[in-house]
Amino acid sequence: KERLAQCDVLVAPSRFYAGLMTERLGLAEGRIEVLPNGINLEGYGDRREGGPQAIGYLARMSREKGLGDLVDAYLLFQEAGGFPSCRLRIAGACTLGDEEFVEEQKKKIERAGLSELVDWYPNVTREEKAEFLRGLTVFSVPVQYPEAFGLYLVEAMASGVPVVNPAAWSFPEIAEETGGGRVVAAGDLRALVRGWEELLADPAEIVAMGERGRRGVEERYSVAAMRDGFVEIAGRILAAAGQPDS
């Protein structure tokens, strides 16, 4: 906090995180600029049509990222019986420290008799990640801690996959800015299930929301958008200091 006085500009990747750090550091309102993270869109393709319906997760396979909540929600979803053939596909980093927790989730699924409907893809490459995303119908990562941004949401949207996530932290603003997702009550697994069911029952909305999300990412969350935003912020800071912006 003491060193911040030496900074010309502070940048956060979301309005949520700018507000959080403004309060935590005791800064004046507006002291932190917002510049969303951007991804390289190369390799991300449109969502594949015609395959089985699939709910997807792409993040570290940990309790904190919400994998346990996702599995519990899927068990409730299958109990409801509206979409008995819909799969659950789980991808992401799985470290040695995560393996015990992952095994616990697999045992829950096995006890429910659903192992054949759940696919696991640990430690995928970038190419494998892009291919994984194209095979999804809906995407969720019900993370349990204040997430500053959530690149996985943007990656799913870049692939034309609609997102259903908790109405907390940075997620509402990403959904609002792109139109590529909807948010549900945080911590409410049945609300998450209803979000899945509503989308799965409306294939036309899945396509429309996926397209909105894909366009929204291109416009707001690409590396090009991030570059342009940084140049604009840097230009203002240099101009205020009386320096040329070249």
C-alpha cells in the first residue's frame, strides 16, 4: 500500500476486482483503471452441432474452483431426469494435491451410477482445450472464492458455448458485456441446475447466446482489445505527465 503512491496507474481486470482492491487498500474511488484480460482467439472454433448434450467445466480440478459443487449439481440434475443422456465433461489441471479430492468426486458419481456419463480430461494442452470446448453445450465453473476475472468463461464463449455461472464476483459483468451467459444465485446448486435445464430445453437460445458470446469476446476480451485498452490508458497517463505518447 505504501509503494502505490509511486505508481502512475493501477489496473484491474474487472470492475469487481477494482472495487475490491479500492476498498482493501483504502484508495480513492476511480483510482484503479479497469482493463479486462484478453485471450488469443487463434485455435478457438465454433461449437460442434449434432453431438450429445454436455455440461462442461474447465479449470483446476479443486474444491476452491467449485468442482465439488459442480458434481453435486450434476447429481441433482440427473435425479430430476429431464435430460438423462446429458454428459458431464471435466477438464483442467490436476496436481498431485488435487488427486485425492478428484477421487472423492469420482466415487460420488460412481455411487450414483453415473460414471459412464462423466468424462475426465486432466492436464490438457491448449489444442486439447480448444477441442474440448467445441464439444460442450453449456459451461459452468461455480468457483467458491472471489475470482478477479475467470479466463475460462471467455474461452468457452470464444468457442460459442453459453455459460451459466454464479451471480458473484466478476461473472455478472462478463455475462453482461458479452451476452454470452447468464448468472444464477451464488451457492444455490438447484439454481445452477435450473440454469442448465432452461438452456438445454431451448436449442435456439443456445445457438443465439453462443453467437453473442463469441462476438462479445472478439470485441471486448481478445488480446487486440486488451492491447488497444492498454494503449489508451498509457496515452492518457503520458499526456497528463506532459510526455509524448510514442
